[in-house]
Amino acid sequence: MKKYNLITALGFFLIFQMAQSQITVNLALNSRPQPWLSQWVNPINGQMIITYMKGPVQGEAQVKLRTTLLDESGSVVGASNINASRVYTLREGVNLYTMADALQLQNLVLSGKVQNTLQRTGRLAAGQYQLKVEVMNVSGEVVFARQTHSFFITSYQLPKLMVPADGAELDALVAQSLITFRWTGLVPNTAELPTYRVQVFEILPGQTPMQAFRGNFPILDEPALRGTTQYIWRTSLPMLDDTANQKFIWTVQTLDMEGHPIPTNDMNIQGRSEPAVFTIINQMGAGKQDKTDED
């Protein structure tokens, strides 16, 4: 019993000593971090800074973090289990950690809807959130410091296809050498330049354009120069052959710096813009046919 009382007294003494010292936490969180929570280890998302100024006796301090995630209404959508939290040893001065340490994704119990989205897409849905981190003693009884930081998961507008426009007819004499693709940029801009991949699918006889888009292997699937919104395709297709199929559907897939499709409300489209259909017209062949008809 005396041993138990001694341990209890020692625990209270350590808490008292830590209370005499000063611990502060600063969440230097990017206001628009990556939506892929597994990527919060990247410096682009910010840092968690815990400053520890020890008291007259206390040496290194051992603490745990309690993390709470709230939505724009202030409702809790995720909370960590303090008992399963990692123990951090603070040294005197500034202690730097990643935002992944602050988030504690592996120890974060999320609400049903948020958890389902995370499991399906690996990301948070677009919207406003708050991240609250509390620095506590290892038993989770005393809060030494806390901070709440707001952040926003961006909803992006994918590029719109400009050239060739939907329904465009291209001259086979030009298209046999090159086809130029142009599109608008991603809105809003991202901190890192996105990668645009131009994808072209051949529409086979008997297929609808969307059947070709969803089912065929692309005959062109190449990235444009990072950040640019134009790609010149040096074609090698039989554009002047009257027997060749001459209908195509194209799109642009927008990827982030990690190579992931840019998140949209519909994750099934995988960052692909609304596609457009174009046709290759053999004008020489058409002209000869018109003259034959006249004769």
C-alpha cells in the first residue's frame, strides 16, 4: 500500500513539475493541405511545433497527443484514442513534427460517413475543417497545451477541352502529321503544378463514343509538359485511307504532384475532364466523290 502511495505521489510530483515548466503547441498547418491524409507527412502540408521550457527540476518531458477533427459546423467527425497514442519525449527547446504526427491517422476514429469516404478514396471530402491537438501527460489526465487550426479541402474544377472541340472535323492532310490539343487550366491553382495526361480513344464501328471511352485502350496516353495546357500529337495513323476508322474521343486527366487524380465530387471519373469527339475528314476523297456524283 505504501508502495502504491509512493508511486501516486511521484506521479503528482511529476505533473506538478511539468506544470511549472512551459509547453506550447503550434500547428503550422497549410490552410489548403493535400486531401490524401496519408500524404500529410509531406512538408508541403506544414509542421507541428511543440516548444518545451523545463522547470527548475524537470528534465525531458513525456507527453501524448489527443487529436480531434471537426467539420465546418463544429461537430466532431474524428477523435484519437489517448490510450493508444504514441508517447513523445520532449527535449528542451523546439521539437518539430510532421502534420501526420498531429493527425494520428492510424489512431483516429472517424465518423461513419467520413470513414467510408476515406476507405473508398483515401481523402477527406471537400469542405471546411478544424484540427485540434492537445498535449497531455501520458495518463491523459492533464492538458498542458492545445491549439485548433482551420483548414480547407479544395473542390476543383477540372479543365475544359477547347481544341479539338466536341464535334470538330479535322482535315486528314493536316491530321496525318499532327493534331494539336488545347484545354483550360485547373481551377483553382494548386501549390504544385499539376500534370495533364492527354488520352485519345478510337471509336470502333458499332460503338457509341462513351462505350469507346470507357472500354477501349487509349491509342494516345501521354503527359503534356508539366503545367502547360497544350499537347501536339505527332500522329502515325492512316488518316488518308478511306477505309480507316476516323472517329475519336479524347479527354485530359489531371494528376497532382504525387501522381494521384485530382479529387472531385465524383471520384469515379479519376480526374478526367468531360470528353469530346472529333472526326478526321479526308477532304480530297470527299471532293473526288462529289465530282463523281456530279458526273
